[in-house]
Amino acid sequence: MKHLTKNFLTKALLFVAIITIAFSCDKDSDSRVKLPIVSFESSQITINTDSGKYDLKLRLSTAASSNFSVKVDLSGTAVENEHYTVASKEIAVAQGATEAIYPITILNDNIWDNNLTIKVTIAPSTSYVVDPQLSSQIEIKMTKEIVLPVISFSDNTTIHTNPFNAEELTFTISSSEILKANTEFIIESDSDLRIGDDFLINGGSTNRVTIDKDSNSKEFKVAIKKKDIGGFNKNLKLNLVPADPKRATISQDKGSVTIEVIDPLVDLSPMLRTSALLGGAGFQIYQQVKGTDGSWVGRVTLNSSSNTEKRNYLRTHRNLSFIAAFDCNSNTAGGDVLRLADMLTFGSADTVIADYGAARTARYFSPTDSLLRFVADGKNIQKGIVTSPKQKFTAKLILRENWETGTNTNKQWHIDSKATGGDITKSTVPTFHTMEIWLEKLEGTYDFTGDAEIIFTAWFKSSSPYFMRILPANLDVKKDGDMYKVTYRYYPR
């Protein structure tokens, strides 16, 4: 019995020895080479993207018996070809190596986020062993001290513009550095003025501007839509906002610009000092026309006042007619506001229906009661420009002999005035021509800082053969294309 027990123990020990020897060899019982276990050096690592690259290290449990490749899968919040690039999705392992390098190129210029990650995971294969207890996946955290470009208005001083002028303003936004990608900005308006209704950006209603790649500035234009509203006063504040806050930041001091859209009320009292004659409305203003020798000639008096309904306009009274066309200046309380009668020299057989005389006629020439429009120079209401809307004057021509035959009380104009209640438009006297005269434009300035004065030039046009047929010898009337140019001066009496 003892012999059998001893024999059994001997055989058992021999079997254990054989098993131990077999499992301690590098080859399997069928002489195949054992597969290496592959893993990363750690499961997580943080890298600085400013380095421009990172070499990921792969470790092998045993030296490679031959060349082979380890396949990997890439994931994470970082985007391949935007934040990083790799040459392959495989890690090459050389024969005899116990580790391998997987190079990752960091596209540092495109890193706008300091919370990006790249996850590299070893994929299963018949060429190697993946041990789940080892680091078969590594998470690479990409860090960067991000210094975003600072965007600002090149000039953020407060700008004044008058909506009557409908100006187009140019602004420049600048970056503190050359931009490495196209960067879009939103121009937000802090005002009750509305884009499209009250102003335009770059000719339209789009409020987005892009600074191009490899540039550090961009111009854009703001066009204020025309408003003829005396006393209009609004602020339009434009604020810059990056469309993508990861690409740029806005200057705290120069990230906005304010446009004062203001049409200040002009005080016309320096021109309105002496009351009108004969109890008429308004005040007396002297008017002259520039003469051929450069002096001011032919002074007449106009009755004018401020227009309370349409502010910043000079209102005229009993002045919008061709008074004096047939020598009745002595009967008038005012005068021809544009002195057109002085520029209509007729032959002895014709004249113009112009006026019945003082206080008797509803003026036939009445396109508007507001001739001059005052536009302040910024906020200085004592100086600025004067202009006028385009307007038309109409008159009918009648033979002098049909109009002035007889003694004064029996002249046709006097008889007709009584019959029509002083309304020339109701006259039944035959006419032979209707004349239309267009005031095409008017440009000038006013200055109330010293001796109040208004000087402007008016351009007239007419298809009538009677208009400017014979130019006045003493007036500086110049032909300008198909228009006639006349310069005037107004000052208070």
C-alpha cells in the first residue's frame, strides 16, 4: 500500500512539473508565438495644444515577434481635421519593439475651446490581445490659454447726423490681431429706430458683418433714411456682438458707437424783427439779387414768418406771385419771393397775370407757403444750410391791352377783381399762354451769429419760350445747361 501511494505521488509531481514547464514557455504546445498584450501608458492625460503635436505611446507586454499594426478608433469633442489630424487610424509596431508611438498633430490655430478632448480606443484584432483591466482607451484633454482677438470700433466718438440730410456714415471695426478664420459679428441696435424702416446697414436690412481671414479690419456703412421732421431727436446706439463667442471678444470701451440722429429746431427770430406792413401777417425781410457787377441789387421787402406746422421752414405771405409784372409794386405789401417777375421781360404787347394788388387777391402762384428749409450745422442752430423742395410755379399770360385798357378803376384787372372776389383762378379774361417754371434745386447757407444773413442759389427750368427770353441786364443770371441760376440774399429789416 505504501508503495502504491509513493508511486502515485511521484507521478503527480512529474505531471505538475510538466505542466509548469509547458506554461512557462513563450510558445504554445503547437509551437505558435503568444500574442502581446497592448495598452496605453495611462487612461487620461492633459496636453498643451500650443505644443503643436503630441506623441501617444503604446506599450506591449512582450517584444513584437514581427511587424504588425494596432487599430484605433477616434472620438471625443475635438473634431478631426479641425482641431487635430492623424496620418492613419493604425499604430505601427516594429519587430522586437516593446512600445510604439502614435503622432497626433494639433491644429493650434483652430483651437477656440479649452475643453476639447480626443479619445483613442484600441480596436480588437487577431494580432494582439486587449486586456480590459489595462488602459485600452486614453482620453487626451486639450488645454490652451486662449487669448481671443479683441474687436472694437476704430473711432467710437459720438457722431451727429441730421435725418433731413439722409447721410451715409462709414464705420470701421478692427481686431487686435490678424484673424485666422472668417469671423462674423452682429450689429445690434439699442434704439427705437428700426433697421429697414429708419436706417440701413450696407444698403439693406442685414445686421451682420464679417472680418475676413488674414485681415484685422472691416468697413460697413449706415445710411440714415431721410426725415423732414423739425425737432426730431433720437439716439441710435450700435453694439458689436460676435456671432461665435469662441472666436473673438468685444472691447468694453470701444465695442459700441452712438449716432445722434437730430434735426434741431432753428430759431428764426434773428430774421424776424420788424412787423409786416398794412397789418399783414409775419415780419419784413429784405431781399436782394446778385448783380452782374458782383454787388447785391434791387432790394425789396418780403413778409415772412416761422412755420409752426412744418417747423424749420420759413413761411412767406403774399409773396408767391409774379408781382410787379405790370408795374403795380406800389400797391403791394410784399414782393415776389423769388423775384421771377424781374426775370420775365416781355414785349410791349404781352404781360403776365400776376396780382390784383394789395390785400385783394388769392394768389394764383401758390405751390407752397414754405420756401426755405433750415438745417442746423450739427447742434449749432445759429449756422447751417438752407434748401428747398422741388416745386412748380404756374402763370397764365394775357395781352396787356386786354388787361389794362381804360382808367384805373375801369381796367380789366380791377373789374375782374371785384367780380371774382379777388380770386384770379376764377378770372374769365382770355389768356394766350400758360407758363410753368420749376424750381429744380436750391442751395445756400444761413448765419445768425452776427448780422443775420441768408444767401442761396436757385436753379430754374421752364419749357416756356417766354421764360428768360430777354435776360435782365443788371442781374447775374447764368445759363447752366437747361437751367438758369440766380443767387439771392435775405437779411432782416
